[in-house]
Amino acid sequence: MFDIDRLLQGMAKPARYTGNEWNSIVKDWEQSEVRVALCYPDLYEVGMCNLGLSIIYDVLNRRERVLCERVFAPWVDMSKKLRETGIPLYSLESRHALKDFDVIGFSLGYELTYTNLLNILDLAQVPVLSAERGEHLPLIIAGGSCALNPEPMTDFIDLFIVGEGEDVAVQLVDLLSQWKTDGSGSKRELLLEAVRIPGVYVPRFYEVRYKSDGTPASLGTAVATAPSSVERRVVDPLPAVLTRPVVPYIEVIHDRGAVEIQRGCAQGCRFCQAGMIYRPVRERSEEEVLRAIDELVANCGYEEISLLSLSTTDYPNIATVVSTLSRRYRGQNLAISLPSLRPDSFSVALANLLQEGKKPGFTFAPEAGTERLRRVINKNLSEEEILQAVETAWDRGWKSVKLYFMIGLPTETREDVDGIVDLVRKVRRIGRNRINVRVNVSTFVPKAHTPFQWVSQALEEQIVERQWLLKSGLRKAGAQLSWHDPKVSLLEGAMSRGDRRLGAVILDAWAKGCTFDAWSEHFSWDSWKSAFHDNDLDPMFYACRERPLDELLPWSHIDTGIAPGFLMEEYERSKMAAQTGDCRAGPCNLCGLQRKHDACQRRSEGRHVATETRAQG
């Protein structure tokens, strides 16, 4: 052990590294058979808001002989101090060095945290390359949405969890416990057993060959036990709501409790990876949601609770839940937030039930400036609905609106960009120019396993031109604008659709000093550009190249359950600006899941029964 008080002297926000928070779980190190360090590769204030990390922490610590602790990416001052002192990065709960754990498990939700993962391993005094770790533990595991295209990180990760981790995490620690008890197997033999578990991808057991043009030629298995296709894990029904999470001592990005009211989304936005990879939709009962909120408030003392969902207003009982909460907690200083609301009057009415006194800002995401482009991306929303929602919000006391858009979307024209300015002008006119309008414009980045996985990302000069048009037009319209650095978006695009050759680029960029790439003050495009050049690779090849439908994609061996034919059909429909409806309110869209998951089958049967009942009536 070491003197933590001395280590933390002069550190910014030392509470990031002290642990001992309310509801944290400290187990006996010596009595634990399997020891897991869960890591979020960003600052404590960011990682502590990640619900998935909290859920796995709770699931594993419920196992009697399993110890699970947390670690986050140390800020640059702490990283420097650890290297100067030679102290290895440690866990928050017991302050054991990470290299002493059996498993270090990373949550990868954003491509620009990849260099942070390497930095954490290095600070933990663990070799960053899996090939250099040999037979020694810890086993390096990664999950999260980025694991749906794991290839850029295969040089560093021993094992990926593909899909939802609640069940597979338990299976893995049980396997590791048995392996340690037997005491005779090699690490390779452990991985050979692990790869039999559905949803587990062990990259060393797969071989990739490339054509002369740099595109993948084949991706096959190198061992008999490895499946040719790794199927995404889906948890159904959903596990119990986490109602005793760790409560941080310092303010975090989203300083509130969270209740996941449903998982998955069937809206079918063609740009949205989450809407594809978290299907099918699974809902909690109204009773479970209300009970969970009561327990969360009692256990943690939160003054704000967020009802989490990819599309909150799609939750069937949302109006009843909101009405009940409004009555139950009136006058008790508890705020209920509803993220991911559709820009319609129903959403405004829901939010109005939960607001007392001063109205905060209202957030909508039209995504595109014209109805034509919204049809292209399957954002089924008319301009009339958007303006009616804003008018309803204004009439009910909201004086501030935040609007989210994307630029660089497929088929986008100058008219679509001008449409953003025109829409904002109409919003401003609703309140006689007294509505405070803030506009956030991000750059569209094509993602794996979506209908747009084949499209070309817009070039930097195109994005800069469109940003200039918006800066000029929105300034005249009296709105505030924030935008994203196109170079950051280019890097994200390269990583999101990259292959395993990018591991050399990531390693080189980290060696050149790249960490916290998602933080503007630390992002160094020159270092990344040099890393690509030194490894004879081009980020434009990955991000800004339209891919033919018959090209073998680097993630083609990852089976999300969504049929490739469905994604191709949606891609073709986007070119015609043809909309695809929500299958929960109409016929099945034949995405592929209906043959695999009970949740889709139950919902389909329920629709058929309801249809027959209406017909008989």
C-alpha cells in the first residue's frame, strides 16, 4: 500500500481518487475467488454517470465470492504523479493495484476514449499489447456499444463482450473461478472455453486477410471452437432496477439518479446505432418504475431522478407514471427529468406536469432542417409538429429552447442547411423573438450496424462551409450556436468503421501523447495525422469512402440480430426519402429480430390479438 494523502497533494479534485462513497461496496480481498476491476476510460465525473457500469458493478458484487471494484481515467496531473512516483494505478474501493486483479473490464461507449484505455493499462503497469501479456493475468475485457465493431481495439483486448453484459459477465466470472480452482489450464485454454459462451469474441482466434486495395478479403476462425459469427447478447426480461447505486462525493456530469424505464427503440432512425443495437424494445411495468423511484430516493437522497429511455414518450405508461409522480412528490423538492423526448405537444404536456414554478429550458432534436431530409433519415416528424410543440412550451411558460441538428447527412443540400436557419427563425417568431434559442449542430458520423454504414462521411471542407452558413444565418436570427470540430468527427468516423490495422495507429498516437481526445484542450490532430501517416493508413479511407453493398465489412462477423438485408433495404429506402414506421404501432418491419427474441414475438402476438378484437367489435 501507499500513502494516498501524500499522493493526492496538489491534485485537482482529489475526491476522484479516494473512493469510500455512499453505497460503495468493499469486500474482503483475501476471501474473494475472482477479483474484477471495472474501468470507464474517462474522468470520474463522466464515468460515474454511466448506468451500464453501475449495473455490472452491482451484478458482480452480488456474487458471494466475487469482488468488483471501480477505476476511472486519471486526469493529466494524476497520471504524471503516478509515473513520477512509480505507484501503479489502483482501484477506488480497496486501493489495490490494477495489475493484482484477475480481470480489468473496460466500458467502451465512445471511440475517442481508446487512447485513454491504453494509458490506463500503462499506468497500471500492465503491457498494453495483449501479445506481450503472455500467460499472465489480468485478463483484459471490453464491452459497450463500441464492441459492436471491436476490430480497431483487437491488439489490446483479450476478450470482448458483444451486447448486453448482465448475464454474460456472470458466466465469465464463474468460468474464471473454475479455471483458478482447477489451477492447471493455460490462459489460452481459458479463452478457448470463454469463446464457447454466446456473445464472447476472442480476437486472437480470428484471422483477417486484405485485398490489394486495403478492403477486407476474408475473416475466418483460427480455432474450431470459435463461432464464425458472434451473436449479440440480449437480456430479456430486464433485470431489477438498480436502486442502491454508488453516490459520488463530488458533482458529476449528470448529478441525478436514473431509472431505466425501457431498453431499445423501434423508431428506426437510420443514423442511430443505439436504435439498432439495443433492439428489441423491452419495457418495465408502471409499478416497477414507481417502486424503483421511491427506493432510489430513500437509498441515495437524490433531488432529481431521470427516466431513461432512447425514446421516453414511446413508453406505453409514461402519462400515468408522470401523473402519479407529479402527485406523489409535489412539494417535496424532487425533480423528474424526461430525456429523449420527441418534439411534439405530448412531450411538452408531460414535462409540464413535472415542473413547478420556474421553467428550465426545453430540449428538442429535429436532427434535420427540412422534412425531406428528415424522411431520408427516417425521423418521422413534420415541421408543423415541431412548431406546435414549441408554441405549446411557450404558452406553458418555457422561455428557452435547445435544438439539436446534424449536418453532413446523406443527400444533404444547401437547402437543407438553410432549412435549419429558417426553422429557427420560425421558432423565434413564436415568442415574438423573446424565446432564447440555442442550437447544437453535430457532424453526422456513419456507424456500424446501421442503414448508413455504407455511406461516405462528409469531407472537412464541406462541413466547414455548412458551419459557416449556419454561423452567419443563426447570428442574424438571434440564436446561439455550438458546433463540433470536423477533425474530431473525422477521427471518430475512422475509428467507428475501422479494421484491426488501426490498432497500430492508436498505439502510435498514444505514444505521441494522445489522451483525452474527446476533450478539446487535449485533442491533437497533428499527432493523429502523423500516426496514420507513419502506419501507411489514411483516415479518409475509413470515414469518407462510400462502400459498395457487397464489400466485406470489418464487423461482418458480429451478429446484432438485425438482418443485413433489412439494413440494405433501409439504405435504399433512404435514397427515395421513404419512411419506415414504428413496428409497435403497425406491421412488423421484418428486421430479423422477430425470429430470435421473445420480446418481439410477444409484442407481435399482442398486436394480432388487439387487431382481431377490434375487428370482432
